[in-house]
Amino acid sequence: MPSAARDIPNSDNLSRTVSNSFNLSLSTSPVATFNSSSSSLGGHKGTSAKQLKPFITSDIKVLLLENVNKTGQDILARQGYQVEALKSSLSEDELVQKIRDVHVIGIRSKTKLTSKVLHAAKNLIVIGCFCIGTNQVDLKAAAQNGICVFNSPFSNSRSVAELVIAEIIALARQLGDRSNELHNGVWNKVSAGCWEVRGKTLGIIGYGHIGNQLSVLAEAMGMRVVFYDVVNLMSMGTAQQVNSLNALLAGADFVTVHVPELPETQNMIGKEQLEKMRQGSYLINASRGSVVDIPALIEASKSGKIAGAALDVYPNEPGGNGNYFNNEINSWAEDLRALKNIILTPHIGGSTEEAQSAIGVEVAEALVRYVNEGATLGAVNMPEVNLRSLTLDEPNHVRVVYIHKNVPGVLRKVNEILGDHNVDKQMTDSRGEVAYLMADISNVNTSEIKDLYQSLEDLGSRIRTRVLY
């Protein structure tokens, strides 16, 4: 049960009912358990972490969209937060109305959090992307509004890597075409153009968490692995890094792309790159829809340059399930659907029970730490700042979180306000135009918190003030 907050005098809206218990026991897979305790957040050995509560707010309201896994929902609900979970995404106009009184929002890949939406979110303090990518969020606008953004960069890596392995074999054996034919009653037993993957070369573009796991799996099947990345990386097994994208394209039988959506990766694989690939080679994209020029891929497939391809992501994707993958959403969709030996999947690279459960745990716990502790470890748009937990033997301590413009003189003014109290510990860092300060101060009476909060709010550098007590 959530613990009752202490009343603070002279305010009509200062009571809280949010607990900060980290005694969780969560299953992230059918055979594994996940345990988290307050000791992982720091604090004094043998002393329980103090449960902090946000100052000047109603109960924390959480909005989860796109069917966020129940593991994540449960973690947030156990904190005493008001959790509303929807199975679908919302349009921009719907979000503007829905998000006005929300403190925490959790999304996946379809929901777009634009600057217009974020401007309307007056109470929003944190966004959880229950996926790898964060390109669906205007990260700069979020930072400028003091809204922290977290994602899950690791949890679905294995699921994506296994999907790619399955697609490599399916493409090499033309399994999609044979399956479709037999579903239509056509028996077509052929071997022409069908290959074993043993002894073939896999080229991996982007050797991050997914790329290196894929490398190990491919080598276990007897494939030779080469990879290209913009930085020099240690390879897994006997994989070899090549010094250019063109070298990889020319030397690989299968090319798979695992890069983020950036201006420099826009149409990274276009007509010129497809022409440099081996005759009869295969292309797989499970990264971002903007990375491959699909009209160019269609032409390369029709000409026979590309023997097959697998796409899991697209420039424009439907907001919900249904008969929406047509020319109205992408002008080339029907031409793509008509091609032979093309595997099309609806952005399901990380859609396994294990991955979604692990993502739910990873992101939800980051949200809880931020709401209750102010920790930004793992944030994608804020400096990473953390302090060890306050403990129960520190009863009159307050944690100040001050997000501000990164301009000279701010620390002097902040410390003048904090100067009436002992600053036990303090940390600050900046990232571009935004800076993040966290300080624990002692000997603070509850009657003083309101004035402390308001003094920080009145500073001209202020983006957002939070006081946890």
C-alpha cells in the first residue's frame, strides 16, 4: 500500500500518497526472475532508503500507450501512481488533450511526441520509450521543457538478432514464396536459386548491441562475418571490420543494417549502394525505415540485382493494426508487396514476450527512479546525474532537483538560496543548452519547503524545479 504523505502547512495541494518501495520481484522471461533493491541505488549499508515524495503535485498520473507490457505497468502501479494504459497510439490532437495533466507518459514506436504535444504537457516530467528508438520524440523540445526521456537500448537486442537469422535462412531458401504458393494450393518443389548459408558472407552495417549478437549467431552457423561501423570496435569471434561501406557491400552475400535514424543515415542504402552489392545478394533492414531507399530497392529486385530482401521497418507506418499497408501510407507499398522473395514484417523485431517483459522492467524502473529519486542515469536528452539515496536516519533532508538554462551565474544564485541549510551532497552537469543540478540539504523544516521551492522557481534561469522530501 502506498504510504501517506505528510501534510505541509499553508498549502491546499501538498499531500502525497506515492510510495518509493523497490522491493520488486518480476519475471522477465518464462525461466528467469528479476530482483531490484534499494541498495542498487546507493545509500548507506544496512540502512533502508528513505521514501521520497514530490513536492506540490497531486498523485502522479501515468499514461501508457501502445500496449506497454504488464511488467512495466505493474512496477508503476506498485508505486501508488495512477496508471492508465491504452492499447493503441493517439494522434497529435488527441495527445494534446490527453496529456495536459499527465506527469509520466510511456510510449513505443508509433506515438509521436512533437513540440506541440510537449508544449501542452504542463505537468509532464518524464517520458519512457518502451523500445530502442527515441526518434518519435522531439528530444530537444523535451529537454527545453525540463522533460527527461528514457529508453531501452539493450533489452530487445537478442530478439532482433534472432529475427534476422531467421530471415537470412528464409531468404536463402525462398521460404516465403514457397509458403505462399502452397497456401494457394500450388506445389512448387524447386532448388534453383536456393542456398545453404554455411560458407556465405554476412555484412553487418552498425556493430552495436544487435550487430555483435548477430555476429556470434551467424558464425555459429558457419557464416563469415564482416562489419562496418563509423568507430573502430573490437569484433566478436573471427568477425572482421572493413574500412568502408562500399567494401562491405561488395564483399557480402547478405547485408543487414542496424543503425540509428540520423541525418547521415537517411537513404544510407540507395541506388548507388545497391549497385555496389554482389549480383544476387540479399538485403535486410530491421533498423529504421528511413535508412533504405525502398523505390530503389524495388528496381534492384525487379532487375535481379537483389535476389531477396527482408524489411521490418518503413518510412511511414500505420498507427494501428488493420488493412493499412497500402499506397495511401507509402506510394510504393503495392509495388513492394508484389515482389518475389521479399519478406515484409510489421515492425516486430523486438516483439517477443521476453523482450517486451525486459523492456517493461528496464524503462519502468528508470521512470520510478526519476520520479522518486531524480536520477537521470540512462537518460537520452539530459545530463546523467545521480546521488546516493537518502536514508531513514536522515529525517530532515530534502532533495532539490533544479533543471535550468546553461548560462553563467546560476550555481551562485542557487547556492545562495540553499545557503541557509547544510548542503550534504551536490552534483551538476550540463548537456548543450540545458543543465541539471541535484542537491541534498539537511535541517529543513517542512514549513520551509514551500519558500525554498518558490525561491528556485523565481530564478530567471529556471526550466523546472522539483523538491523531493
